[in-house]
Amino acid sequence: MTDTHALYAVSPLDGRYGGRTAPLSPYASEAALMRARVRVEVEYLIALANLEATPLEFDLEERAHLRELYESFAEEDAQLIKTLETEGYAEFDATNHDVKAVEYFVRHRLPEGSDASPWIHFGLTSEDVNNLAHRLLVREAVDEVLLPALYEVRDSLAEMARDHRDLPMLARTHGQPATPTTFGKEMAVYAARLARATGRIREATDDLRGKLGGASGTYAAHHAAYPDVDWPAFAEAFVTDLGLEFESLTTQVNPCDDLAALFDAVRGANDVLLDLDLDVWLYVSDRYLGQEAVSGETGSSTMPHKVNPIDFENSEGNLSKANSDLTFLADYVTTSRLQRDLSDSTVKRNIGAAFAHCLIGYDKTAAGLEKVVPTEAVMREDLESTPEIIGEAVQTILRREGQEDAYEQVKDLTRGKDVTLADFRELFDDLAVDESVREELRELTPTGYTGVADELVDDLE
């Protein structure tokens, strides 16, 4: 799509964000689906030729010619398939059926003199082709585009975690000051969560499952033509040769539980990044994170000073939209009236749109992380102005020393009050404890009360 055409695109995915979603085009466009369907039809035709029961034969040159149909699939090929569907071409009438158009395309491009036409799409229903084509594309889109984008975010988080592992920072629970942490440890939490989430996505793509059972999942047409062939075994070998797991028990449609599991796994990764986007936004708002201004960029149309966290806000919006779409897809594709209805067909055409919103979100989060820089002075100032947070350490040490009212003493001193370290030291002076314990308490500071947060970063794999 040219820049001019992009201005008239109905969806921002192909318009405003077209440059960002372009990496998905080889896997999510209509042309990509055509190419994948051609691949399934061609490989199925060759697999039939490998059966002793059929008279179909291809030599090495003919097999190479057939595979070239999808390996070198070009724009003119996609245009021809669309013409076969909508207008007709040569001896073929318009099909008004996208899979039949692919069948005619393969027939039209058979090696010269080939008598293989009757064997193209032999015994198949459209869903046999579509379920395999969709899964091949979904797997490649995830493996080649989405996961690498997620790995980039994960690696950025891990780098930030290691670089700032010992930078103390005030934690907040329920929005209120809480036991300090380190900025690096907090980034490590997200890096670890994202690593687990991407692992679940990989597991889901490895379990994508295909079917090849015919119009009702019974191999009826295949069995009628060649009752002595073990068609379920043939189907399993064909599907697994495509790199998919085999789904033996189906109606006309693949049940799609595998796709639902994948969509849920992707949504899980998105949830991690949404949580990150919100937290980073708050850190920017609290000035814990500064943002590098981009030369020439405008933050506000009326307030010239503004440097807004727009990348994280954009990511939040796109990932929220993606999750809405992924939830809908996971719910919808697993249902079908009796043995088949067509409503899932138009729904599955929107898988690419859901993935596109994911990709924009991932890229925006990555871009935002490149611009933020921890503001150590602000973090330390905030800690030092909140001395009450050492109260937890104080009452825990006193409990260790056997003082039953340790919690209550610290609560009376600190809850709902403005206190200073001097106030704590007055409390320490009045305690009936050994001098070594009193000295231990006096050494407590908000900036030093981070436990083993810096060491926890080493738990990142």
C-alpha cells in the first residue's frame, strides 16, 4: 500500500500503522493465505502420487515445478487466484469460492501435458485446506514476528534489571509507601514474567494441530474411492510432514482448541506488558523515570514543555484492543453448528488484525523503554523523606529479641503520622535491649532497607 493509499485505509493497521504492521503481511494478508492454500494443495497432490494405490505419478522435475507454485508465489499469482474467484479466467468460470479458485489455479499451472487435474483437491473439503493453511501462517507469524518482538522487550528489561540492580526505590502497595525495593529488581520481575509467557506461547505453537478427514471427518470420500488405503494413517503422515500435530477426531472443522490455547497464551504475554506499561507510566508520573526528548517532537499542542509517555500509552491501547480481539477469537473459533457452519471463516480472517495490534504494542513498549532513564536523585529523596518504612524492619528485629508488643510499639509511633529517623532513635533509646541490638536498629535507613533485591536479579535466566 502506497503512502497515498494509506491515507484512505479503513483500518489504521493498514493506514497510520502500516509501516509497523508490514512484517506480518507475509503471514496475515489474503495473498499469504492464498500461498499457504496452494502449498497444501500441491503437497497433498504429491502425497497422493506417493500412494501405490493411485495411478498418479510425478517425476522429480514435475515435483519441483509444482512446489515452485508456492515457493515462488508472486503478486501476479495472487491476482490470478482472485480473478478466478471473481471473474473467471480462460476455461474457468468465476467460482465465488476462494478455495475452489486455488484448485483451479493449481490446475491451470500443472506441468504441460499432465493428467493430474482430477487429483487436485481429491476427496477434500475446503476446511481440510483452510485449517492447515491458517495454522501454517499463524505459526510462522508468531515464530517470525511476534516472539522476536517480545524477546526484544524481555532483553531490554533484563538489561535494565542488571544495570540498576542496586538502585534503591520506594515500593508502593495499595498506592502507599511500602518496604523499599530496587528498580532493577522490579524490572527483573517483568523480564521473568515475560520469559514464562513467551514459553507458554512456544508450547502453544508447538501444539498446533491439523486435520484432513473430509466433509464430516470420516474419510468417507477417500474410503469410497480406495477402501484398502489406511486414510487416517495417510492423513496423519501428511499433517505431521507439514510440521503440525495431527487431530484425528473432528467434524468437518478442526475443533480449534489449539488456536484458542495459543490466543490465550499471547493474551497472557500482553497482560504482562499492560501491567508494565501502567507501572512505567506511574514511575514517569512520579518522576522516578525521566524521558529523553526527541528533537522536533511535540508533546502537547498547547503546552510546549510536555514530554509525554506516549509510547506506553499507545502500547496500552493497542494491547487492550488485541486482548479484546484474542478473547473473542478464542471464544468463537471453538464453536460450530453441528458438523459445520461458515461463520468462523470470516472470523479467522481477523487473526492477523489481532496480531497486528500485538505487534504495535510490543514495538511501542520497546521504544518507550529505550527513552526512559531512572532518576536516582528523585528515588533517593523519596526514600529519605519516608523514614516510616523502616518500621517493618524495626518490629521484626524486636520480635526476634522476644518483645511481644514490638508491632504495637512501632504502630503507635508511625501509623498516620509524620516521623523522622530521630523519632525512631528516641524509641531505640528507650528499648530494653542489648546495646548491640540498639546499634543494629540505629543503622537501619530507608535507602539501605532493600533486603537481597540486588541478588534476586541473578535469578534471571
